[in-house]
Amino acid sequence: MANVSTATGVTATITPNARFLLDPKPSEKYAPKQLYDILMGLDVPTPTGGAVRVKITKYLNTSSTPGKDANGGPGFAALWHKLGTFAKRSADSYILPVAIDSAAQMMSAGMDFSIDRWELWRFFCGKASPQEIRRALFTAQVAGLVQSSQTALQNYCDQQGGMDCSGFASVSYGYFRDAGHAGPDASAYRTRGVERKTIDEIRAGDAIVWLQENHIAVIDNVMGPFQMSPPLRCKVAESTAGIITAAGPGVQYSEYAFERDTNSTTRKYICLRPKLSGGYTQLSATKITVRGNA
């Protein structure tokens, strides 16, 4: 195993399993339900060599969530400042020194644990991939800003992290590494990919994009079309401020439906979004579009 010095001088342990969980990955793509399941049980390494499981459920929006802004809010500022008191800075990254125990581990683990400003920003702004969330939470522990208990780490996630709608979609599609390191805004998906004009064209992996509001949801699988009404049902994953399942608001997985709309001259369908109380909210072609974003 390898050791990393912490803000308090205590030795932190990076085991081979922790190294696997903490290594940055250049690009990740997830099926919507796969990403939902990972966020519902994310294993985070601790500086003592163990791991703690947390849930990333909170809806986070930098313009509406208290204590958040486009710069990540006070939580991001506190962690970045703390790193500056004990870690080595290189451009927009901090390097935490790691003591290597053997030549074999030097080859497999590398000499340093490095984390950059952008990936930390994504955690505090609801845009981070699962791997980046792990790395941010490990760094916060090493910096002494959060204890390594399950309760403390979950509370820190609920207060500081989370996911917004475009963050969920961007991570699912692997776009979070695009320009600006944040992925597209929800409104950018309105013209991205191929427009679905009938329910027969809708596929797993398509995006349901709101045209008058800044929201997006991702279709996980499609059931139908059937002869019954509604003829098409879809399992959908998203992060939303609305409450459409008992787990909400936040990261949710639910069943939408689509009906044909012969009155529309553009998209020939109506989207039916589930209500927590039962039934659906109807979203016409003037309110949403479905785009193929694979």
C-alpha cells in the first residue's frame, strides 16, 4: 500500500483497491439506470484504507440551491484554500505527496495523488462523474474538512455535492469532459443529436428536453409501442427539483409514457410525466422534444 500525508500530519493509506477507485479516468459513459444505481451506492475510499458507501441524491443547481454559485460556493473555496496550506500546487492542480513502499507499487500506483481545480468544481456544482465524486470526497477527508464515518460523509455530500439535470445527462453521455469541463447546459440539448418526430423513432439513450424550461431527462429503456393507451412507456433517469417519485427531489428513476399527437405539425407525440400523487402531467410538442444523443 502507499501513504499520503494529510493536513493534520496523519498518514493516509491508499490501498490497491482505493487506487483503482481514485485514479482519474479520461472518459466515462453510463447507461442512465447504471449511473442512477452507482449514485445510489457510491463506495468512497477513506484515508485509513477502508471505504464508505454514500448516496448522491441531492438536486443541486448553482443558481437556486442555497450556498451555491457558479464558483462552487463556500464549500469549494474552503477545500481549495485548505489544500493550499499543505499540498504542493502545480498550475491548477494540487499534488499530495505519496510514499511508495516498493518498486512494484511505484510502477502500478504512481508517485503522486493529484487533483485539479476543475474536477473539484464539478463536484461542488453538481457536474461530477462518480470517479470525480470519490476523488473529491477523499480529498476533503485528507484535508480534514470531513470525518471518515458514513454519517459524516453522507452529510457532507448532502450539504456540498449533488447533481443537476444537465450534469446527470452530461455524465451519462460522457460529455462532462467537453469544453469548459462541465458538459453542455440543458438548453444545449434542444438541438443536439437527431430529433425524434414520432413515438416509433424514440430509443433508449434519447434525451427528453424541455423547450420552455431548463431541464433534461434521459431515457433508459423503451417499452412498446403497444395498441393500448398510452402506446409507449419508457424508464427515465434524471435529477430534478420536482418530486415525481418518493425518492425526490434529486436523482430519480421513473416511468414516463408517450401518446400520439395528430394535432401537432412538428413532433407527433405528447409526453406524459409521472406525478408522485399518481397520473401524469401532459407535455405537448411545444413544451418538450426528444433528441437522439448517443
